[in-house]
Amino acid sequence: MRHLLPSILAAALATLSLSAAAQPITSESCNAKREAIERDIDAAKAKGQAQRVRGLERALSANQRNCSPERLQADHRKRVQAQERKVAERQRELAQAREKGRADKIAQRESKLREEEAELERLKAAH
């Protein structure tokens, strides 16, 4: 059972990260995260998931200690920068595929590049 706690906590934090990416960056985002965690805690309690409750309570405590508009903005900037690096990598892969002239690889790389660019635009629009 103990080995499940890190994965439960990671899932809770991933959910928080995803919800932060989709929301405007304000102090209300911190409150919205808290409310979402509290709803998850209630649901886990109703299902008798004691370990999940403990993990979510830790996530709630971390949110209360660390969540601020400044931190949310910094986290958002980091996500955008990471996505920009992914786009650049996909562009390099596409250029290499074009050099080799393989139509199947070019189409595949173009598709992946479009996906990464769309994600980058989504992240930029969320700010």
C-alpha cells in the first residue's frame, strides 16, 4: 500500500497542474484548486480510500502553503518555455526528415509539430 502513495500524490499534483494551465492566473485559481482538492477528498472519503485522502490532504496543505498568483505565473512561464522547447525539437525533427526526403516521416513529423504548436498556443491563451 505504501508504494501507491507517491503515484496518488503525483496524480493529484498532475490534476492541479492541468487545472492551473487551463485557468487564468489569479488568486482565484488558488481558491479553485483548493475547492477541487476538497471535493476530491470528500469523494475519496465516501469511497473509503484512506490513502488517497492522505495524499490529497498533503496536496491541500501544500496548496495552502505555496499557492500564490506570483508562483502560478512563474509555473505558467515554465510550462510555456518547456512547450517552446518541444516545438523547437519537433521543428528540428521535421527538418531532418525533409533532408532525408522520406514522405512518410515528413508527414508524421508535421503532424507532431502541429500538435505541439497547438498545445503551445493553448498554454499562451490560458494566460
